Amino acid sequence: MDEVQQSHAADIPSSPAAAAQREPDHVALADAIRKLARTSVLVVGDAMLDRYIYGSVERVSREAPVPVLTVDREVAVPGGAGNVVRNLGALGVAVAFVSVVGDDQAGSDLTGLIGSQPGVEPWLLVQGSRTTTRKTRYVAQGQQLLRTDREDPSPVHPKLAERMLRIVRDAMAATTVTILSDYGKGVLSGDMPAQIIAAAKTSGRKVVVDTRGGDYSRFAGADLILPTAYDLARHFGRRMATDAAIAEAAAELRAQHKFGAVLVNRLEEGMTLAGPQGILHLQAETHDLVDVSGANDTAVAALGAGLAASLDVAMASRIATIANGVVLGRTGISVAREGDLLAAISPHGSALRRIVSLEAAATRVENWRREGWQTAMAIGAYDVVTPEVHAALQASRDAADRLVIGLERDGKDRQQRPEAVRAAQLASLDCVDLVVMIDSNNTAELLYALRPDLLIGPRNQAGAELLPTWGGRVISV
């Protein structure tokens, strides 16, 4: 516990200069991203067929109290490990893919979709009488109405598993990194993961794991594993509400199963890496959580490509965090391309996404509240951010888990910089999580909408009397 805490503390920058030293500069990060396309990766795991049926709902059925979906279009894409392959292909990576499908129409469709992707060498073995895993989602007005699943999670037939393992061993010779994408649908059942990891060690190849199952011991000895914060909390049976709690659990998981490193996907909160060099918290490049579908697939693809490009674990994890943020800000299962990653790391790209509407801020703060995090709020015009003001904002952030700035809009009686310039400067500060534009006379509306735990400033500022109604308080820094 003490070692984890010390490592965690050592990775928290104490000043803007220290933060700049710890974060890779944009030029180095861009160069690293461009290296991904010159790599080759092997993917082994559960292939699925994801179908999306889009339409509109304008009435309720007379037969039952259910909406009637008028279908406009249908889309089918590879899911599960197939989505990892899609993401690798989107980055320009050469991919060998080993999986098992059923002898049915869904299996045939999935084979065609994967085989049509450039740079992909598919080895989709067919098992008779097996049902190809497929998920069908019905969507109207951007909202998912229903999802239906068809699957056979039983282990792959032993003889087919032996053949699959032979193909995997041969494919390792032509690739640099192996990704195991386990959705618990039978392809990576039993001792298959252990045999693949052993073969990788013999071949001098690295193994990256993304598993939805709770038994991490089956992947013992892997070079890197990518659990979500939710799965990690479920595994240990305790809440993961703070950076320190997640860091401790990640380090514990790494020690338990001799993983080279553990990278915890915390969705819009970023990622936490527990590796040989200690703990590193990586900030997300998005503040607009739209859809979590496929986010871990994108992250593990970027991570595997990064390691295949001979990047160190910290840099590869940073790229995975960026890719994760790209798809979290989109609807449906998406991919992150090289251009998306480069745009996300532009000097102003990620910072400007912290400037949000009042409605978006209210949603984000409510999500933080559910995670058990406290929010501090500071309100003002912030015409000039002096070193003293920056220090005060950093102290405000240190008093809670997140800091939201209520930035007063341009006023007719003020001689100050334009609000867009002021907002961009505040959003670029590491200690600021969100910036919300407000009219100077709407402070009470802002506070009531966000209900912050802490309000920074004098006790007599407008709206401060509201804080006690939801248990908040005013503090001075």
C-alpha cells in the first residue's frame, strides 16, 4: 500500500512546469502516432456480428404498449474482437485475425466483412452447428430501444482449438504483438490463453489482453492487461472512487498475476497505468461522453499497435487514452484513425472540448457525483490569469476531485479580452476540468444546475446561500 501511494504521489505534477515535463510534447506524440501504421499485430478472440437497425418511432402499437419502429436502414459491422481488427485497420496496421464462427449466415456475413478490410489476413475457422455471436440493436432518434443477442458461449471443439493454436503459433512469426480479445464466447476458453502466452514468450512476442471475464488468472504472465474500472471494482468487490483506490487495485492485480503492466480504462476520466515505473494517471482527451460502445476495443488496438511500434508502455498507453477519448465522443461503435488522433493532440483541440454548455456540464457533474467524486466551482471574469490566479485555481482543484469554472460573459461595461479567448486560456490549464459560460446575473442558475460540493470565493457572492440546501459549502483559497 505504501509503495502504491508513493508512486501515485510521485506522478502528480506539483506545478505547470512539472506537468509539461511529464507529458510527452506534441511533436514527439505525433511522431509516435505516425509510427503505428508501420506495424503488424495478431488478434485472437471472439468475433461477433453487430447489426444496427435504424428508424423512427411515431406511434405506439395497438397490440401492446410498445413503440413501433419504422425501419429506414440497416448496418452490419464486425464486433467483439472483429472491432479490434477494424480499429487496427483504421490505423493502417497489418493484421492477422484468428477466430471461430458458426456455419450459418451470420458467420458467412462476418467472414465477408472482415475479409474485405485492407491489410487483414483472416483465419476464421468454421465450426458446424455453432451459432455465430450476433448482437442486433434497434435505434430511433439516436436512442437504443432494444438489443437482441444470439450466441453460443460454449468452448470451441477441442480439435478445432488445436488447429486454431497451430495457426496462432505460425501467425506469431509474421507479427510483433498478439492481442487477446476475450468476450467470454468460447474462443479463449480453458487453457487456450495460457498456451498462447507461453508460445508468445517462446517467440519473443508481447501479449496484450482485453477480457470481459472476471478470472484474470487465466491470462497470468501477459505483458499488459486492460480492465475497465467497473470490472476492476467488481473483481475486488470494492468501490473505486478515487485515483488512489484505482492505482492500488491496479498494482494489486499486477502483482497477483505477474502482469507486466495494468492499464485501467476509466472511460471519460482517462486511464491509470500501473507498471514497473509506478503509477501514471493519463487524462482523457474528451469531456463529452456520448457512447461507451467499443471503447475498450479501440483502446486495446491502439495499445497493441503502440507496443508493436516499439514505443514504451507509457507512450503506448498515452496513445490508447487518446484513441479511447475519440470514440467516447461519438455515437455507436466507431474507430479512431491516425487523423483523429493527431487532431485530438493539437495544442488547442483537447482543451477546447472542456468548454461546454450548462446542460453538458450538469450531466458531467452528475456522473462525477455518481462516481463519488467532489466538484469545486470558481466563478469570475478571469480577464488575466496571473501566476497567483493559476496557483489559486490549482489549490481549488486540490480541494476536490474536479474543478468547474463559471466564466462570466463579455459585458458592455467591461474592458476585457473576448470571452472566447478567456475561456480557451482557462480550458488549457491542467487543473481546470470544465469551463461554463454564464451571464454575470445568472450565478444562482449555474449553482442550482450543477450543485457543486465546494464554491470557491467570498461567502457573500451571489448564490452562495444555496449551497447548504444540497450539503455544499463555501471555502476560500
